[in-house]
Amino acid sequence: MRIIDKKDILFCATTLFTKSLDYQKKQLDIFFTESEKIIIDGNHNWPTVWYEWIDESLNSNKEWIIHIDEDCFILDNQPIFEEINKMIDNDFGISGCPDGHHEYRSCNHMAINSFFMILRRE
């Protein structure tokens, strides 16, 4: 397995500043101290504010962008490194969990839920 430099990872979260965000930030600081983190204030312009993280990430030169909801908690960094290695091995540009047929995404079972997704920037 390749060693992924944590400095090459950018975490982005669009948040409503719930209590979950504080816990998530603590976990990210434990497992990804060297990684950059961007917090987008989701209390305005909903739902279009959700896309602001894309604009913010384009200003970064990080190879890996991880979008994470404020109520998604990282308990170990090893599975993330394993997934990034799988993406490298298979030449994947994006990886994430399936949407689960949410109505506002037109019930597309192939859509990726942004709860947790990894993007490779090339």
C-alpha cells in the first residue's frame, strides 16, 4: 500500500454548525492533523450553498478532496488510505457511498451521497 501524505488531503464540510461539527473537527484533528480543512457556512443560500465547497476546493492544490457532512465521524484513518489506494490502483476519480434513492436526487441509485466522498484531483 502506498503512503498517502496527509498534507495532500483537503477536507470540506458544508455545515449548519450543529453540535456534531465540534466532535467531527476533533476527530479530524486526531487522524488528519496535517490536512487542510474548509468549513462552509450552510446557514445561507440553501441549497445552492452546498456547491460552494467545490469553488473553495478549486483554490487548493491538494490531490485529494474529501467532502464530509458534519455528522460523519472519522474513527480511523486507515480505511480512508485504503480507499485512496484502491482509487489509484483502479484509476477512479471519485468514490463514495450510494445515495439510497433520496427523492431530491431523482431516486438515482447510482448517485453518490455527499455524506462522505473522495475526489481525486488531477
